[in-house]
Amino acid sequence: MKVLIVEDEKTLAYEIEDFLKKAFYICDLAHGFKAGLEKMQINTYDFILLDLGLPDGDGLNLLPQAKKHNPDAAYIILTARGNLEDRIAGLDLGADDYLPKPFSLLELQSRMQAIARRKFNVKEELLP
């Protein structure tokens, strides 16, 4: 499965990328709003992991644009903004899940697998 990680914290972005690659996901990185949007306009993704606090724009504003270019992707918001209003806004805008920072990479993988089973009808034995 192909994953876009939109995360401005480069250390965290590389940690997520390394972890997911070891689980046989194909990963692209974008460290900002504009870079993320450009990748979404060019490529098709199964998962988009989206931070809200990007240096050049709010991830909540990126989500509707992302869904235009990758309508079938699964969206998981990964952010330090864990207040109820942001969680509701993200889910109402079409995110499939919302995981506040700090989070466990194992939990992220489990959430991705759960979404893949439901959204993409992926059988358990095919998941990494």
C-alpha cells in the first residue's frame, strides 16, 4: 500500500517512514502544506497521514483539497492538536481516524490495518 506522510517534524516523519517501510508500505514524504498538496496532485495514495500544524498552512484546510485529488485514500490525522473541536472538525471533513501525538507506531499500524480491512476489504493475511 502506498502512503503519503505529511509531517513537518522531520525526525518524526522519518521515524514513521522507516517503521512503515519495514512493514512493506511504500512511503512518500512531504514536510509542508504545499509539498503535500503537490504530491497528492501527482500521485495516488492508499493512506495519507496528515499533521495539522504545518508551517505553511493548516492541515484541516488541506484535507478537503486532498480528498479531491485522492478521494479513495484513507486519511489519518496525526497531530499535537488533540482538543475535541479539532478532532470533530477533522472527522467531519472526512478523516478516517485521528491520532493525537505522542502516539505509538504500533498503534498507528494497527489503525491502518483496521481501516484497510474495512475500507479496502483487505484480508488479514495480506496485511503486513
